[in-house]
Amino acid sequence: MNFAIIDVETTGGKFNEEGITEVAIHKFDGQNVIDSFVSLINPEREIQPFVVNLTGINSKMLKNAPKFYEVAKRIIEITDDCVMVAHNSSFDYRVVRNEFSRLGYQFEIPTLCTVELSKILLPDLESYSLGKLCRTIGIPMSDRHRANGDALATVKLFQVLLQKDKDKLIVKSTIKIGNQRDLSGKLLSILDTLPVQSGLFYFHRFNGDILYIGKGKNIQKVVNQVFLRTSNRNRSLLKEMNSVTFELTGSELIANIKFEEEVSTHKPKHNKSKKTTVHKVAFNHENMILIDKGRNLEEKSVVLIENNDFQGFAYTELSHQFNNLEILKSLINKTNDSMIQNMIIKKYLSGNTVEKIIRF
């Protein structure tokens, strides 16, 4: 499922009579932005003075900008088969729908709101305004109150929320939206959508419930191996399966850590339960930050160990986010059972290396 992450700036004015002055849409596949559309728009109406002061957009700037009907087709194309994501999505969706309604077109698209998701996944913050929220978790912002600046910040925020979403609220909701298609007999087409990088994969029932979780250095290869198994247990799994989603981890260490956490959290029907004897593990240094490759060339994965205990992991593109312990702690995904994760990390480090270790 793709996401159309959007921000619009408007003229202000009477409710449901606002016009759009600027729009930015970034099509996001869960890992990367795969398409973008950014444009000023001539709203053919007055811009309220307080809006001019807030955004810096004035009527003179918009004189030669396209009118909404001239960009409507492009908006339909880039949002097709997507879930719309916005910070306060009820506003952006309402304004966009109204513009289409004036053209006699019924624009319908499912939505997700990063304000509401942030309140669930990043609880107890003082403010959930986009600017203050991004400042709290170390996301840089430029061109505040301009469509593209706010939309790009929302993309980064949504990536953090996807990582924080241990209960898979986002994935489950998007699967329910698209669960009408029959995937039986389409295993090859499913494989074509899967990456060849390291990470986790999830087999889902039609309602989004997780049936099975797996991991591997090459997700596509491992899923193909699951498809080829002929046991009765596996036939039962494939019969129940409706869709497959995945999550890149970049680092094999993160894949190992996250796999144990995900299986423990979701208890998938088709994952065999293992009895693990847990021993207390001490690291060579009680306070460490392990830095390794991320999910793309610009990103790093970060594992925090404090007082000889695994605290969690995060992804960051900025060195100040892992050099500032407070920001790092706000970003990390905390663990439910650090003793098991300590064993996983200790075992991994005994036979593998990470890019960098910071001791403090």
C-alpha cells in the first residue's frame, strides 16, 4: 500500500470556502518517496492577511500560477490507490475534496492523521503541532508553513511513526482498506513486490491480522522459500494468507532484535514457539551506542545500551540525533524483554562487526 503524504496552504476565510494556494504531495511506499508533486495554485480569491503573514504567500506570487482545475488530473494520478497521510488530515482532505467538488468531481480517498497517530505512538508530549513535535524528536524543518516544507517533515515523522508502531495499527488499517482483491494464485506477483534487502516480512489474513513473521538478509528469497514448502502447516498458512508486507531493517542486527520483539508482541499463529533459556549478559562496556548501516545510504541504524542493558534502537540520518542522548532516547523503540535482546546482541557482536561503537 502506498501513502500520499500531503500538505496544503489555503487562503483562509469562511469554512468550506477556502481556496488552495499551494500543494505538496509525496508518494511514499513505506520505505522511500517514489513520486512528488509541488505547486503554487491560483485560488482565484482573496488571501486573508493573517495567512499572508503566516505563509509568506501573496496574490502577486500566484498571479501566473496554475488554477486548481489545471493540476487536478495530476493530483488524482499521484494519489491513486493511496492512503492520504497529513498532519491534521481532516483539514487537508476537506479542502482538497471541496476543490474537486467545485469541479463536479467526487474525490474519495482513505486517510491517516499523523496528529492522532503521534498521540498514540509518541504519548505524553507537551505539544503535537508539527513544528514542536519535529523539534522534540530531532527532525529538521525548513520552509515552515509552506506546503513542501511541512509535507517533507511529515514524511520524516511518518517514518518514525511506522517504526514506533509495534501493534501494526498503520499496516492493519491500510490492509483493511485494500482487502477486496483476491490474492489466491498470485504468489509470483507478491514476490515481485518484495525487496532483496535485509528485514522482516509479515503474512496477513484478509482483515490485517498477522499470521506469520519471518526475517532474512534477502526478504524476497526467504519468502520464496516459504512459498515452496510443502508441509501441511505451510499449506494451511498459504491458504489463510491474503497479503504480505515487509519492513526493511538495513542492519542484520536490527532484523534479529526486531524479529524477537515482533513475535513476542503479536504471537502469530504460524510461528513456532521456542523455549529459550535466558542468561544475564554483561557487555564489554556498560554504556554504548552501536551504529550500523540503515535502510538507505543516507541513514544509520542506532542501538542504545545503557547500564549493560539494551534500551532500544532507532534510525537517523543526522549525527546530532545519536550524539544527543536525550533526542536519541525520544526516537528509540523500547524493548519489552531486554534480557533476550542482550543475548541476541552479544551473540551477534561475537561473530560480526558494526560500523561504529560510541562508548560513554
